[in-house]
Amino acid sequence: MLDPDCENCPLGGVRVGARGETQAPIVFVGESPGLQEIKLRKPFMGQSGKVLNSVLPNDIPYYITNAVQCFPKAKDPAKMAKAAKCCNSRLEHELRNLETKPKIIVAMGNPAMWSLTGNYALKITQERGKLFPSDLSEHGIIPVLHPAALLRGMGSYRKFVKDIEYANDLARGESPRIPPKYTYEVPETLSDVNAAIHKIKDLPLLIGDIETGGLNNRTDPLLCLGVTWKPKHVIIFSEEFIQDLKPLFQGSAKWVWHNGKFDIAFLRREGLNAKVDEDTMLLSYCLDENPGLHDLEQVSSDLLGAPDYKYMVKPYLPKKTTSYTNIPKDVLHDYAHLDCGNTEGIFQIMRNQVKRDPSLELLYTKTLIPASELLYHVEHNGFLVDQEQLKKNDIRLEKQIEEEASKLNEIAGYSINANSPIQMSKLLYDDLGLKGRGRSTNKKSLEKLPQNHPAIIALKAFRKVAKARSTYVTGLAKRLFDDGRVHPTFLLHGTKTGRLACRGPNLQNIPRDAELRNQFIAPKGYILIEVDLNQAELRCLAALSGDEAMCEIYNSDGMSLHDEVATALFGPNWDSEQKMRAKAVNFGIVYGREAYSLAEEFNTSTSEGQRMINSWFARFPKAHQFIQICRQAPMKNQTLVTLFGRKKRFGLVTKHNLKDLQNEAANFPHQSIASDITLHAAIRVRPKLTKMDTRIVNLVHDSIVMEVPNNPETINNVKHLVIKTMRQVPIDWGITRVPFIADAKEGTRWGSLKKVA
């Protein structure tokens, strides 16, 4: 059938056709038309079209169409998939009847990719940049993110540009990237294993990769280790010989991994002295700080043109939770050699790129690689949990949830399910007549409704308590190991700012509810000590801006930034409430906090909120100027770089994302540097702490939490060492305009630590 199946399509409405040259060597297929396209009856005439036009060269004619010809009022994935299927025959007929067969087709967005490949299980974020075979063009199809996704702040603009450049090269007649082919061997006897070890253990560089039965390095089996030392040949050591590989890790070779922290955790469990000397995942993160772009398959596809080889193991993994132990050994070894080979293939490319940039080389060698070793130990240590306190919190929070739900019932005048978006939408927008944009009850939509309305107050309180219980109590209980601890994963590549990220559970995001934090305890015979930097980000702002007034405060004994700002805002007789407002201004100013936000928090007027902000800027003019310079960076396409070598690069800047990018730019230097000071302090002290039987059990941006033997001498030595180091790190990195002060707290429960001298 050549016509679209409009009868069964969930969309309908005005159709938009194509534009461009029917003899073009490159064809772009989008998802569906937008309002501007409906108005002009041409595809890609709005903001998405402007983004696309910005990366199209003048020397290549092109043809543009859409997978779906009608405008979707809401882009529900299921509806878009059905619409793409209904319109597929039309699209295929259109492409087959172009005057000349194109050299390459670019599929922009999921529906376009689904329609052109026929595979509706694919995800654009995982497949972008790969070359799919198709008889619709000479070289096939390249999926890329849709420009509209970039406008919404999703994905990497730099990756989008690279993908389009590759498509343009193919349209010009260049050859596709030829995926490398690897050979491999699997030693079958101990004699063969020993011979292989002897041959390679003292080579300058070895590239390794493991396959495991799961992600849990405490319980899941290690299935094999792949090692390569020369291009395109891999040795696979199977699981029965893992214990015989100790000599391999006692040689002089430097080791390269992709996310090596994961690999060495399994190998060290087996008694192997594995180490991370180089890491291709961290190299990838240096080159693009956007998270979610650094898995081995994606990087290999981008740099080598490596095809998707997960198809080899998918038949044996019917569920996400299915273990790799289900994969036949010969298939697993075949798969493993590609992982290992691709790591070797991408390593030198990215290593050279990082070496050419002094800032990135500094970041990689002095921060990321040493931090990988540090975080292995923090994860391995884990944080002990009091299971009785977990039960108490469960009962307490369940009662609070019932209380908040009762308040909503009283407001509604009938029984309502606060967990139901449909019921809450009816209450807010129909029964109570609140005015908002649409009928959503998500966090962003609630922020646009009157914050002092009882229903909004009650709903936010309900959700806060419900999240606390599900995430930090019942969710935490599910993550306990047999040792009574949680062992989270810290991510060096998880944020744009360079701050650490944490998951499984996220120990950096535990609310400052003392009873929740009291779930985390010291084991018998130990105490917890937390050392944190005092006002670290504000001290960074003072040091970076050189603001005389801020520097004077931080360099003067007896002066407090919060006190000084409170005096400037409210006079010398300020009270505790007014000091809280001063703190809110101080901490919020670098994050772009605005007058209405302060006014809402303190139930005052917007003009009063603006007065507080203006007063702060007047008091600290150079700090204000520095913040403004940072905020201008996105508009000027300037890259921000910290002393530690971290970069904040701005890709696509639009009126929709400008404010968010400006806020990110304003807080990036201070947030990043404060986090790196803490990270470097932890890197330095960890070996010394180990000798004192002290373990780092958590890192929270500007603080280090440790388990310390409960004897006075060790406690004093640990406090002295960590405080001194946290003060010294900024000095060693040239941050000397203001001192950085570290304070210590101690106790047996994290939520009840007491400050000590």
C-alpha cells in the first residue's frame, strides 16, 4: 500500500509534505511537523529547522521529509510509534521514488529511526551515530537526535554536530568507517595460560575487560578476562583460570580499562592486584562532560564505526535481570573479545586528544585517575545501617503520610488518592479552580501555582514524606548487603559540573532529617567523624572574583559573612529569622536565585526579595561582576575552565535554555572547585587513614565521612590530618586569596554528630 493508513492513525489533521532536491545525495527524515510547519506546509521551518540549517554545509543539496506527515498535539511514544507504522508505506514509497538514490539517509528522532529500520525497540540515545544498512540509500541510515530534543536540553549538541558531519562526509562520497575486526584465542590448559602470561605481563601497556554474571562485585561471578596488547588480537582467560592470573598483575605493565573501577573491584575480590592506570570512559568524559554518552558501545561506534554486537548475547538475556551466566561460553568469549578490542581501538584516539589539551590532561591525570582508586575503596567500605532505626523511620513516616493524606481529604471534602495524578489534577484544576498551564501535577507545574494555597502545601508535604519513605527507608532496606551495609556506586562521569554523582543508593542526597541520617551508624568500637569545608562555594567565589569585601570577611578572625550580610540587610539588631534570610541570599546568589523565590520562602514581597539581592550585589560588586561574566559565557560561546582542568562547554544556546545555561555557568566554577578540593583531600588522606584503621564511608561534595577507631589518640590524629589537608589542598592549587576552613563533627550516628574543636 502506497498511501498512509490514515484510518488507523491516532493523529490525523493537516499534512505537511517534503522540501529540497529530489536528486540530493543526503536525505533528512524527521519525526513529524510542528505548528510552524503546519502553517507554512513545509518541514523544518521552525526552531528545529534553524538548528539543522546551522550544521548543513552549502556544498551539499539535501531533501527533507518526516516519518509522520500530521501534527501530534502530544508526542506520546506509543501514539508516535503507531503513527509511524501507519505512515511507513508512504515514507518508503516517497524515498524509493526520488530521482536518484541518496548516498545516506539521516533519521532524526525515534519515530524516524523506527520507521526506517523497522525496529520499534530501538532508542535514539543508544543508537545515534551508528550506520544501519538499508536499501533505501547507498550507505544506509544514520540515526541522530532530533533538533527539538536538543532545544529541550536533551543529549549532546557536540555529538549531534559530529553525527551530521559524518553523514555529510558520506554524502560527499567518502567511505564509511570500516569497523575493525579482531581475532582472539582462549588458552585451554594451565600451561597455555602461563605461557600467555609470561609473554605479555611485562609489556608497557595492557588493555583489559571483564565479563561478569551481574553488577554486584561482592556476590556475582567473574566469568572471564580479556586482555590485548597489540591491535586486533585478544586473549580471553576463562573463569576457571582466574586464580592463576596473579603473575599477570605483578608485572610492570600499565593497565587500560573502560570504567576500570568496576573491573578492578571484581579482580581484587579474586586476590588479583589489578589497578587503573588509564580509563577510556574517563577520557570520553574529559572530552564531553555531558553524562550518558560514555558507554563502550557508544564510544566505539562514534570513533571506530563499530556495529552493535549486543545481538550476540541478547537471545540468552530475555530479561534485564538475567545473568550473563546464561550465555554459552563460546558466545560470551566472542562478545568479550569485541569489548576488549574496541577498548584498545578507542584508547589511543582519545588519549591523544586529551594530551593535546593541557587542561584536560591535568584533569585526567591529576584528578580522575587517582579518584578512581579512591572511590573503589569508598564503595568497598560501604556505610553501616541500623536496621532497627530503619523500622522506626518506616513507622514514623507511614504515620506522617497518613496525616498529610488526611489533610488533602479535608481540603477536597471527599476521600482522594494523593498518589493519583488524575485525581489530584481534578482536585486542583476543577474542584479548587487553580489556574495553571495545562493540568499537570508534576513538580514544575506545582511551582507555578499559588504556593500558599493549603492544597499545594499539603500535596508537597505528602510527596516529600512519601519520597523520604520510599527512597531512604524502604528503598534503602532493599539495598542492604549481608554485612549490614550499603555499598553505593560513585560516578566520576555523572554530572556536567564535575561533582560526584552517587547511586544504589544515593548517599549524597540523604535529607538533613536527623532521624533519616541516624540510620547510618558506626560499628562497635568505632565512631563517625565528618569533616566539611565551611562555606566552601562562597569562599571559592571570593577567591575567584577577588572581591575585597568578601576577602576581608574571610581573612578576618571574628567576622562572619552571614552576620555581615544580615547587618547590611536588616541593621545591627537583626534576629535569627533575618539571619536565615541572609544565609538564603548568600547561598542562593551563585545559583541565580531570584526575588520571587526568596519572597515565597520567607512570605514577603517580591520587592523585598529584590532589595535583598540588590543589597548583596552592592556590598560585593566584584563578586557580582564575576557572576555576570560567567552568566555571559553561554551567549558568547565561551568555555569556562577551572584550576583543576574541568570545563563547562556550551553547545546549543536558545531562548528556551538560555536561563538554565546561565545558572549553570554562574555556579559551575564554585561548585566544581569546592567538590574537587574535597576529592583531592580524600585522595591524599586515604592511604594514611588506612594505616590508622580508618575508612572513608561517604563523600558529600564538600565533606568526608569516616569510620574511626574509638580511641582518643586516633580520633585526634584523624581530625588533625583531614582538617589540615582540606585547608592545604586549595593553597597547593593556587587558591590563596582566602583561607579554606574545615570543621569536624563526631558521634556514633550520622544524623547526631556534634561539632568538636
